[in-house]
Amino acid sequence: MTNKKSRVLSGIQPSGDLHIGNYLGALKQWVDHQKEFDAFYCVVDLHAITVPHDPAELCAKTREVAALYLAAGLELEHATVFVQSHVRAHTELAWLLNCITSLGWLYRMTQFKDKSAKYGADDAIFAGLLNYPVLQAADILLYQAEFVPVGEDQRQHIELTRDIAIRFNNTFGETFTLPEVMNPPQGAKIMGLDTPGAKMSKSTDSQLHAVYLLDTPDVIMKKFKRAVTDSFGEIRFSDDPERAGVNNLLTIYQAFTSKSKADIEAEFEGKGYGALKTQVGETVVESLKPLQQRYHELTGDQGYIDQVLAQGAEKAALVADKTLADARERMGFLPSKHT
Ligand code: AQP
């Protein structure tokens, strides 16, 4: 009997400030389960250029996101942390997979529909925005990941990854492991505080939409105090879209405290929305304090993060290059004498 750990891979785009949705949907479960898995976590910078971007900001945010991975508690003896673009195999496998991916599959992706709708005319939409789920499939398949810990919004992309892997395996022979989605028990879909009908997102202009991991306590409290609720005056979990604001606050509270729904509803019995907002805000402030402190320590030594990322890329490339070589061979490319 072997004790081989299952492989996991996930990543976050350095496309803005990370928020508590990214933390609860992805980062927290990476940290909570890191000892159980052989883990690869990358900063997916190539995904962040699928919409217009600022080069200096991309570079700064890439380091910031990597530092947040470590500040949240990822330990390097359990997790390989690296930058996606530092491992060239990602872009090469993405091209190979693009050539077996049906256009119809990509047009059906909800994230493409939502994000492209913001740009209106086709001429304003980059082809990368349509194709990036294929790059995401390459990210996952290169590492033969069995599980992909992500928020609920990414489920469709993981299903697409499986479809692409199945088509490749059926056409060219068994090459890729089929990955499964791993959602957290709570917090898989955190909604915007000002728009509880829409998921909390990095790319929004509203000041009251998202609580960022590096927000100060005052700002966090202000955002929770102004969170949209309803006029029912009842504090309980509910799937009713009209009660989505209160449900979202309770979900955030549950994800940070791990209390049961029944205990939480009992705790707020007879209390008003003001008390709920204060309690959730204070819980988030306290929960983020260790992460924020560690982030500031880590970034005090800028060279450290770059060194971690260099070592991570080296380790990741060992795995990724092997899978890419297998895929190239199976597709019939003439082996190169130049390496
Ligand atoms: N609101 C959310 N609730 C729970 N999980 C979430 N995630 C994102 N939003 C929520 C999870 O965070 C991880 C990283 O996401 P991403 O950066 O790859 O892109 P995204 O899903 O498109 O996230 P954002 O924050 O909305 O970014 P932008 O605005 O740049 O597109 C994923 O695991 C995701 O599920």
C-alpha cells in the first residue's frame, strides 16, 4: 500500500486586489488542506492579460498575490508556489489543447458571456478572453491534478478541462488525469456586499462591493455597515433572492467561524441587522489580522518572495515539462534535438 498524496492545483489571477470571496472560495481551503495533498499553487498572471491591463500593475500584483498566498498560511514544505508565466509549458500546452477544443464549448462559458458583455462589440473583446479556459485546462492537466480547489464560479471551467482531457485521451491515448472540482464547505460563492445578486469580484469600480484582504479595520467595518440587506427584519439563512444580502452576511460569518447554521441563527435571534453587520465585520477584521501582519512582514523583505517564486518555478517545471513532452510525442511532433 502506498501513501502517495493526491495532487491538487489552483491559482488566482493578479487582476486586482484579492477579496474575501477569493479567500473563502480558494485560498482558505488551500491552507486548511495543505498537509493532505501534493499541492501546486500558482499566480495565474497569463490569465490577467485577457482584458486590458497596466504592465507595472501586473508585475506588482503578481508579487502581492504570491505574498498573500504565504501570508494566508501556505507552507513551502507542503505547497509549491510559483508564477504561471515562469513555466513556459503552460502556454505551449494551451496551444496544443486549443487545437482540439470546439469553439462552441468556449462560447458556452458563463464567465466569457459575463465578461465579454462588459466590452460590448466583438472588436473590443480579446481572443484571449474566449480562449483562457483552455489555458486554465493546460494549467491543471500539466500537473496531472486530481483535485482543483476553487470557488463555485469555476465549476464550469473544470468541467471543460475534463472534456478537453477526455477528447485528448480518446484521440491520442491516455495522457491526462481527469480532475475534479473541490469546493469549500462554506463560502464557495460570496456575493457582493452592495449587489448581493452578483458574486463578489475583483474587477468592480464600486467602493462598497468587496472586502479586500488588505483593507484596514475601519474600511472593513464601513463596508459591512453599508452592506445591502432587506426589509424583512429576520436573521436566518435563506435561498430567497430577496433575502440574499442577509444570507450573504450569514454565509461570510459561518465561513469565518465554522459555526453551524442553527447556532448562528440562535445567536442572532431577536437581534437587528445593525448588530449582525457589526458582529460579521468584527469577525472578519479579527480573522484577517494574522494574515495582514504576516503579509507586511513578508513584503518587508522583497527579495524573499522572488526567491520563493524562483524555486517554485523550478520544481513546477520538472512536472510540467514531463507532461508536455508526453503530450507532444502523442500528438506526433518530431522530437527536437535542441532543448
Ligand atoms: N465571490 C467569490 N466567492 C467565492 N470564491 C470566489 N472566487 C472568485 N470570486 C469568488 C474564487 O477565487 C479564485 C480566484 O479567482 P480568479 O482570480 O481566478 O478569477 P475570478 O473567479 O474571475 O475572480 P474575481 O475575483 O471575480 O476576479 P476578476 O474580477 O478579475 O474576474 C477562484 O477559485 C474563484 O472560484
